[in-house]
Amino acid sequence: MKKNSHPNELIDAQGTVHLPATGELRIVSLVPSITELLFALGLGEHIVGRTAYCIHPAEKVAAIRPIGGTKVVNMPRISALHATHLIVNIDENPKEIVEELAALIPNIIVTHPLTVRDNLALYQLLGGIFGKQQQAENLCLSFGQAYHALQQAAQALPKKQVLYFIWKAPWMGISHETYIADMLHLVNWELAFSSENMRYPVLNLDSELLEKTDLFLFSSEPYHFKDSDLVEFESDFSITPSSRLQLIDGEMLSWYGSRAIQGMRYLQEIARKLHS
């Protein structure tokens, strides 16, 4: 997220300065984790459009008609919503779609958290734009408590070399520059392999890399790894012991916004169990 040059400025990841919203709010979110955050800020009644992948909180998003996905959207359906604000993410939403939607929606808020602590600026940005400063401060407080608890717990955790899989056929992982990698770093888990050129590289699983990896983490998204995938991987690559292989909840480690608070607690518990 962009750092504000002035504490009262509301600057998004694109460098756009936003003014506090006035009048009727009609928000379209093309980012699942942001949709969840908007509800946490008390803005649910103002969300008029969301993607089919915006699934949390389930009982509330069900009342909002989806307008497509994160990469392809239904332009006529969005046009009919007469939205005042659109929230997008640099990684998740194609620039071409955002530019096309800018002709329909006057206020475009661009997000791009790269570190876990970027969530604090994200809470304050959306809280400031939409008049939910107190709710944003409450989230910042909860975040701080979870972050501090995780830092304290991490002091007793050893450093581990890990591979974090997001796809198979081909096997794909993450680079050091990703939000997920920053989450893993909080419990002293460092990537055994990363690419400087790609944020989500195809991994060359040679014997040297496999031997130095302490933990193989298989995410639930975007590819939904199951126990059968771990059994297959263990057999194909002769991994021992099997305790080095672990299914991981991808939402907890990759969703920023309000989910980051729950995610840090989840990560603390997983790291504790794998260390014990």
C-alpha cells in the first residue's frame, strides 16, 4: 500500500488521493477479501455488487447478486447498479477491465497489500473514505494484538525452509515478494526456492531442493489440494517422514483485510503444532 505523505490524506495503491465519500454509497467489490473487510467495517448495506468468489461472510454475501468473477465481469449488469465506488486489486483484477469500468463508476479504489502490516493502512484507507474510522481503528487494535501474540510465539519457533504450493501440473509456488511469503516469515518460515522474475514461479523439484526443504505446504487455493495429493507427492518424490507434508488453509494465509487477523491466529496454531 502507498504510504501517505500527510496523515490525513487517503491515498490508494495507485497513488490516487481520495476524498471522504458523501451522499449515497453504492460499492462494487471485485476482491473477495475486500468484500469481507467491507462487512467487517459495517458497510454491508452499501455493497451492491460482488464477484462469485466473494464468499465471506456467507450468510450476508448471498443476498448480493454476483457480477462475474475477478477476471471477467458482466458489464451491463454492473452498469445497471449505478455504483459510486469500485474497489479492485492490482494482482487480482486485469487493468483493462478496471479501465473499462472507470467509464461507468466515478471512484476507483486500487488496493495492493504486499506485507501483513499493510493491512493497517488498508483499514484506515477504507475507513476514512467511507466514514468508518472507529470501525477501522477497532480492526487496527485487533490486528495489533494478534500480530504481537504471533511475534511473541515466534521467538520459540525454529527457522524452517518451506515450499508453498499453489498449483500442480505444473508445480507452482510463490516468491519472496508475495503477501503469503511475508505471512510465513512471521513464524520463521523462509522459502526454500523463489524466483526474482515471477511472483508465482514454476518450481524445479530437484533432489537438492527437496532435501533442504523442512516443510511442504499445500494450499487450499487456487488449487484445492487434498490428502490424496500429499500421498501422491510423498510417493512420487520419496519424501520422508510424511510429517513434512502439510495441508494449509490458503484463505488464512493469502486473504488480507479483516481475514488477516484470524489468519495470524491460525498460523500461530499451525506452527505450534508442527513444532511440538
